[in-house]
Amino acid sequence: MKRLSCIVFILVHLTLQAQGLFPLNEKKYIDSLRHSISNNASSVAKADSYFLLSNFYKSTDTVMSKKYLEIGKKLGGKDSFTAAQYYYYEGQYYQDFNKEKAASAYQKAIEALSKIKNKKSDFYVALCWYSYGVAQKNKEGYPFLIRTMLEKSIPAAEKYGDSKILGFLYTQLALMLTYNAEFEKAHAYNEKALAILEKEAPHSAELFYAYLNTNSNYCYQAKCSLGKQFLDKAGKMVSPYPDSSSNTFYYYNRTLYFIGQQLHNEALQAIEKGLFYAKQYNQKLQMQMFYFHKYDIFKKLKRYTEAKNLLEEILREKTLGQDLNNRKTIYSHLSGINEIMGNLSQALLWNKKYSQLNDSLNTENIKLEINKLETKFNTSEKEKKIAFLNAEKNQKQMEVNKKNYYLWILSLALLSFIGLLIFLFIIYRNNKKLSEQKEINLQQKIKDIRQKEELALTKAILEGEERERERVAKDLHDGLGGMLAGVKINLSTWSSTHLNPELHGDFYKILGQLDNSVSELRHVARNLMPESLLNFGLEIALSDLCEFYIRKDLEIDFQAIDIDQEFPLNIQLNIYRIVQELLANAIKHAEATNILLQCSQSEDNFFITIEDNGKGFENHREQKSKSMGLRNLKNRVDYMKGTMEINSDNQGTTINIELNIHGE
């Protein structure tokens, strides 16, 4: 829920702020534009005012917006700068409902502005590049938009020299970083924007939105109390203008704050005020976000019917549902809320829609992965062919050198018979020593090459195992898990109308076992790809692993000493698999009842010690050579250029492992 809220919140801001900001006192702003048109200003000045009016009405009255846009174009006549302005505002007009036309218009504007050398053209170039990136965001992704801002839009704004537009762009960049969970970087750009705008434009709409974005960044980090001061500053700025459309975004941020503080009634009041403004100014996407937050609060308050109705309304309106991932999340929530309400048939229906959409998205991802693998395979085949040709060339050169050498020896033999015998003896002895040394060097090179190949093979095997674990985990959780959940819901629905719980207790016992099987399957999926490692780091993941194995007749004492969380994830995952294998061997094979696991780190070295009171190995060497688990351990230890020492007898087993965390 939080992730979806963050995504859509940013989409709302990008949609709004891509068209530029209007002053908080919108009435005064509109009056000034109309006054400019009614005065005896030049045609070019009037065209500029009409363009701004078109931009203002684009969300609330598209007919009037289009009319003002065309009047401005006509007044501009053959003026090249006005023609470039027209393309920019044409892009603004299409921004919300036709991204392709908007992007095309911005490109035309950039091309026209590049031929005009004045300061104001730099201002519009900055806006055009930013708006073009927003229009292409859904097609090219956020990296493209961020790169466009850093390489095109912001440099143009710096060249123009207006601090207000630069502060605005820094705020927008911070907003995108917030979407990608880069909260610290987003905070840095928000601070840059605030430093500029509080000094140079203290009463501007740009500063108002900078305050709101700073507050939202803190709210998405669950630090709402830190963002409150910025929310209050924004409130003071907009309070004199109760008719401003900017009130929608102020109340949206108040909603975020109250939700973060778990003040549900206050959040509902803020939502109702925000909805009033969103409806008044036809801000459809913002309306949907208010409804979504309202749904979440109703669910927390167990007002399930109202929560379900809100979700269905969001789907019918289609603004949020245009994004497939958003729609998938809404389907999942509808399935869950219907199951809670006992509407099992509806829960199954929404679950099927969720599964179908999820399968469709996964299919696209699989196609992309297959294309990547094919490219890697073709590259590998070409490299093998080149290596083979080089080896063949070297072999022929060696044969030529060998023939020349024998010809030289034969020539010397013809010159001196006796001297040749002595010379051949010396040469033979020296060549023997030389060949022995070459053989030694060759064997050493072969050994080095084999070690590198073994390391590469081990790396490929381990990476393949992790990919396969991840794939199997996803298949179990999303595929088989979803199917079994569907079976459970179908059986529950059928039994509610066909069976009596008192007469058919065995059936309900089997249904309970099916439910336990679904839970166990999902547990297996999580064990294949540990979420705690990805979310909280190695130490927490190892602690969770030990907790998983602990039972009534087994005690595990886990001790963690100075474990650093900063080294690469693939190394942490490899250490996790080593410990997992050690614990599994101690429990399964040694039949231990007490296990001590100690993990510590000293700079680049990572130490693992495990002791158990099990039955040990009957034949240590034979066990070491035949055990698949120990072979896997050795491969992982060798992969990290580590060492492993095993001591075992009938009193138990002790294994000491030393790893180099940068030894990959």
C-alpha cells in the first residue's frame, strides 16, 4: 500500500508540475493576464498572455484552453519566438491525455528555440526538456527522465540564471529520487531548492511545493514529525487563498502526515477537504489518491464494505488503473477485502484477475531474460571460436620452429663429426634441463588456468543456483501458491453451501491441512530466497535462520560479533548459504540437540565457527569425499578464497571457516 501510494503521489506531482506552477493567488494571476490582454499591448505580449491562460485552463476547461492556445498562435504571426512558445504550450495542452503528441510538440519547440539566441529561450528550453522527459517517462522510464533533467534541463536553467526555475527543477528531481526510495539524495536536492527559494522567492508557489515535497519525503521514511515544520510553513503560505487549487496538495500532505501518525479520524477529515478541492478543479488523479488513502483507513477501522466500494470506484474511474502494476495491487486488495468479508466467490474472482495480470507481467520479464541469455550465449560462442583459431595458429608456429631447429642441428653435424658428438652431448644435457624447467612452468600454468576455470565454474554454478532458487521461489509463491489458494477458496465456497460442519468434520480437517500446506509452501518459497537478508542484512537473516531451526528438542545459540552490513549482497548471500548448509548438516546428519554458531568479522576476513554435540563422522575422510553438503560447502569456501577445518569424533563436530569477503 505504501509503495503504491508513493508511486501515484509522484505521478500526481509530475503531471501537475510538468505544466509549470501558477501563483498561489490564482485569481489575481488570472486578472492580471486578462488586464494585459485588454490593454494596448503588442500582439506578441498578448499572445504570451493567451498562452498562459491556455495553460491555466487545460485541466478544468479543455475547450477554452484550446481556444486561447489558437488565439495566441494567431496573434504571434510570423514571430519566431512566439512560434516556439506555441509548440511548448501545445505540448502542455496534450500532456495529460496524449503523451506522443505532447512529446512531438516539445521536440519542435526545442528545435525552434535552439535557433534563437536570447536569455528567455534558455528558460523555455529548460522547461521543454523537463516536460519532454515527463512525457516520455512511461515509455523510457525514470532513469531517462532523471538523465534528461541532469544533462539538459538543469544546465539550461543555470544558463538562464533565474533562481526560481532552478529551485523548481531541484524540487522535481528530489521528487523522482523519493519515488526510487533514494531518500537521502532527495533530501539533499530539497535542501538545495529550499536554500535558493527561501532567499530569492520567499512567497512563490515553487517554495510552497518545495515545502510539501520535503514533508512527503519525511513521511515516506516514517519520520512525519520531522516533516511537520515544512507542512506548517506550506499551510501558512496557502491559508490566505482558500480558492486556490494548490489547497488540494496541501491537504494531501496533511493526509500523509496524519496517516503516518496513526490519526485516522484527522486523516479522514483532511481527505474530505482535499476531495472538495480536487473535485472543484477536476484533479482526477489526486481524487483517486484520496480515495485510496480513504480505503486504507476504512480497512484499518474494519469498515470493510466502505473500503471495498472505494476500491471498485477507483477501478471504474480508471485513472490509477492505467498502470498495470497499480491495477494488480488493487486486484490483490479487492481479493483480500472480499475474503475478510466472507465473499469467497468474489475473492476468487479478483484473485484470478490478479493471477492473470501477474502471469502476463512475468511473461514479459521472462522474454527479456531469454533475450539477454541468447546474447550472452552468442558472445561466448564467438570467444570460443577465436580462442580455438589462436591455439591452432600457435600449434603451427611451434611445428615450424621445431623443424628449423632440427635443420640447424643437421647442418652442424655435416661440419664436424667428432665436435658434433661432444656438442650434441652438451646440447642434449642442456635441453633436458630446459625441457624439464619448461614442463614445470607449463604444469604450473595449467594448474593456474584450471584453478581459474574451477573458480569461474563455481561462480557460475552458485549464481545459477541463486537464480534458480529465486525462480522456484517465485513460481511456488505466485504460481502453485496462487493455484492452491484458489482451490482452498473454491472448496470453502462449495462446502459452505453443500456440507454441514458437524456431519463432515473430516472434510473440514482436510481443508485445514490444505491451508497448512499453502502456508508451508509459502514458507519454503521464502526460505529459498530469504527476504530478511534482502531487507535487513546478514546478521538479522542469520538470526532468523537460527530461529527457524529451533524446536523443542534442539537449542541453537547464535553469537554475532562486529558483522558489517556494507559488503556486497552476493557475498552476504553466499555466507548465508554456508551457514544454512552447516546448520542443516548438524541437524540432519549429526542429530545434534545443542548447537553453538558464532559469526564474526575482522576487516576483510569473516569467521564462522559451529559446534554441535551430535554423533560426529564415523569415517571423516570418506564422509568428506562423498557428502554432497560438504562438497557444496567446499565450493562456496573456495569461491571466497577461504579455508575450512573440520574436527569430528563421537562427542560432536567442530567446523571452523575463514572467508575473504573481497576474495571473489
